[in-house]
Amino acid sequence: MDGGHRGWWSRSHRNLYARLGTGGRNTREKILELTIAVIDEGGEQAVRTNQLATDAGTTPPTLYHYFGSREGLIEQAQAERFLRSLIDDANYFVDRVAVIETGDELRAVLGEIFSRRDGAERENVRRRRLNAIGAAYARDGLSRRIAEVHNSIVSEATSMSRPGNAR
């Protein structure tokens, strides 16, 4: 298998992160990571900005500087949760499609991809994705961010899976 395409998202996500306003491993990212963990464990209602700031080793004003508000923080965290729920699937898709040479192989790989996607071991990933989408229902900004993330991943995965593309 050609390993050059493996993990394409880990290389190309930097551009999307830049557009979404996320940077390297810093205070902002620590706050975001902690918020994601809190939402995963207790839902949005468990997000406490003062506690998150303390846990990240910073102050509430810094948190508000980066995210504007508690709502802004939750929107960023939900968008990131959605992004992460798709990355593994996208990488798996690109890896599998890259080696297809016949129609029979394509059918077999598609069956494998759908079986994997619907498997019990992926329940938490599906739950995270659905939770983020549900959170976007009444939030136009989050809805736009999720659409942007989804479209970027689909576009990149599609272009990486086209025959003849450099991987």
C-alpha cells in the first residue's frame, strides 16, 4: 500500500484550523481540550468557565479573550468535537480507496467501510457527532462551522481518493 497518503488529514488540517481560528498547542488549545472533555463527560451544562480557566492554568479573562463568551467556547468545542469525529473515518476511507484497482475491490471496500461505520465500537464517535450536530440546531454560527468542517473533509478526502493524485 502506498503510505504517502496515510494521515493526510493530520497534514492538511492545519489550513482548516487556521480558518477556524485554532492554533498550536497553547493556552487556547488547553482550554478547548478541557472543554471537550467536560462536554463529553457531562454535556454543555457542565461547562464552568472559571473552573476551566483554573484547570488550564489561566484566568477567566484569558478564556473570554480567546472565545468571547461561554457560548463562544462551547461552539468552538462542539465544532472541534465534530471535526474529530470525522477525521478517523476520512483517513480510513482514503487509505482503503487508494489501493482499489477493480470494481470488485471497490464493492468490497465500500462494504467494509459501511460495516465499520455502523459497528458497535464506533458508537461513541457517532454519539459525539450527533451531539455536535444537535448543538448546532439553534446556533447559526456553529451550524456554519460544522458545515465548513464537513465540506472541507469531504472535499479533501474526495480529491485524495481520485486516481493519479499525489498522495
